[in-house]
Amino acid sequence: MPLFRFNKAFGITRDLKVFLHLQGGLTRRAIPDTDQHKRQANKLRVAHQKDRQLIKKQRKRNKEQSRALNDARQIIKEQSKTLTSKQQEIFQLKNELRVAEELRRSAIKGWPSLRRSLVGPATDDRAKDCYITCTGRTDGVGAQINAIFSTILFSRAAGIRYVHTPLSVLDHTPNHISDWVPKWERFFGLGVGELAPSEVGSANVMPVELDSAELWKKKPNTLYAVSDCWDFADCYPDLYSLIADDLKQKYYAISKDGYLIPKEKDVFQVAVHVRRGDVTPSSRYKARYTDNAFLMKVLGNVSEVLSSLRIPAQWSLYSQGDVDDFEEFKRLGVDCYIDSCPFSTFHSLVSADVLVMAKSSFSYVAGLLSSGVKIYEPWWRQPLKDWIVIGKDGRLSNEVLKTQVQGVSMGKQNIDQTS
């Protein structure tokens, strides 16, 4: 009983003490702050909302990245197909090149031993009534005239009489010029002094390839028809120099007075041919494209040599396409003739003192007719030994160029003194 009372008294004292501490703010632990709890809860809600928004944005980004990745995979897949197609095309072209090379080699083996000078009229009895002509082409004027030149060259070497078949179809014919083809035919004068097919009408026409054994049988009363003799001409390009006078005589037999472009007198004429138009970095003819930077190096080389010799020059550039593509040349004082008269353009290339040729049959033919310095950029038609070949870096031999420029300059002075 006394113990119970003591415990009860102790409990009352303890509760009283706790009450007094509460009243006086003397409790050992802080009283919970409900507002603080609300603020903390609100912060948690805001943070949770931000996290949800970030997650939502991240998911959206992931979807966009996934779509971009799928698009990239699709592009890679398409590029892979294109690459495979290109590889197949390259493989096919290599095969065609290999076959062409084999044919060329077999043709060379089949040709008789050729003297290093051309023969005159045929002395072989079999060749007396045997003829050859170039026909059946439909490409551009440069390619067709080049093919005819190669056939004339071969006919003289083989001792077979050349018969001239006039041009009949030309690619790149303008719609507004009705007499385009006969105009080019007259311009080059290739029929001057040559037999026409009608004059050998009784001959049996035999279409053949250059490497055909039939061609070398030289059957009497036969007119062999070829599309070109490039395999022969590209093996022996220097032989062109031995028929150059004949080709020039034909060319100048037809007056060119109507195609003269006024030029400065007593200055060196430098003509630059640039193949553009259907030739672009991405076209099927991209291998024949030459960019402006490369040409600037070449012209810089020529300018350096002319300056060292103190020879004043007038520079002219001939091309097709967009005039704006040649602004950098204009800034250097080069006269640019873009899409101008092709007859005047060709004659300007032929008559220039220095001809910078393009990878084009058009300027290749001009080079064969030119008496000036020929600067040649390598392509599949082969250069003559006196042509100056441009290196891959756009440089050329200054010494050779200097010597040839001096030779042309002396020739011009001699002509001026005698005229």
C-alpha cells in the first residue's frame, strides 16, 4: 500500500513536470512544425513534377534519336546499295577496258611493220582499187572530225586510198541552226582533194573494225567502212605531224574571215579551252572535268614564262555553261567567251600562239591544226611528242615551254618582216 501511493505520487509529479516544461517551452525535443512539413511536401511534389517532365523530355529525345538513327540506317543502306552498284559498274568498266586493251594489242600484232614515215600513193597492186572511209558516227563535231583525221592517218600509213564521207548527223545540234551539219562540213574542208563515195560507187562496201584481218587483205574494188582508227592513231600519235600540212591545207582552203574574233595586234594570243556544259564534277563525263584551281596553276605557269621573256599577252577563255563560274578568271583580265559562236571559238583555238587544251576532242583537233604551242592535259587521246604535258599538280616544264614560246615568237617576227 505505501508502495502504490509512492508510485502514484511519482507519476503525478512526472506528469506535472512534463506539463510545466511544455508550458515553458522546456521540452527536450522540438514541437513538430506542420507548416514546414507542408513546405517540404510541396517541394517534393514540385521536384517530382520536374523529374516527370525531364523523363518525358528524355523519352521524347530518345524517340527523336531513334527516328534519326533509323533514318541514318536507311541512308547507309541506300548508300551501301549505291556503292555496290558503283562497284559493279567499275568492275564492268574494268572488264571492258581489259577487253579493249586486249583488242588493241591484238590489233597491233596484226598490223604490218610500219615505217616511221608515211607512204605516198599505194604501190601494192591489191590496194589500187581498195578504199577506206570513216562513217556511221553520231557524236559531237570534235569526236567525228578526230575520227576522220585518224582514218586519214591510217589510210596513208596502210597505203589505202581515203574516201571522204561527209558528216551527216551531229550531236549537240542547236535547234535554231538548220544547216548546222553542212556548215561544219564546209568549215573543215575535209573533202578537198579527196574522192567521194559516189566516185567509187561500183566498189563493194565492207563495214569492218580496225583490227579485222579483212582490212589487211586489201581486196580490190572494196570500200572499207570504219567508225574510226583511234587504236592506230593513239599508238602512233606522232605520225600526225607528217600529215599536218595536208590537214591544214584542207582547213585553210575554206576562208575563215567570217569567224575572226578581233584581237590585239603585236601581242601573244593565249587561248584556253575549258570543257563544261555537259561536263560537271557529278556527270557521267566527270573524268573530263577540270576545276578552276587546277587551270589557275597552269595559267600561272604560262604567265610566269611569258613574263620572264617580256612577252605581252592577251588571254582568252572559251567554254560553255554559267558565266559566273569564270569570275576569278575575269578578275585577272582574261576575256571569257561563254557559249559564243563555236566556229569562231574553234578558229581562235587553232590560230592562238599558245593553246591550253581541255580533255576534249574539240581542242584536240584544234591542236592537230595549230602551229602554236600546245599544252595538253592527259586523257585517253594521246599527245604528240612536241605537246607539253601538264603534270597532275598543274605544273609543266618551264624550260620546254620557254623554248617553244621563243620559237613561236621568232616565227611571228619573221612573218611580220616578210609581210
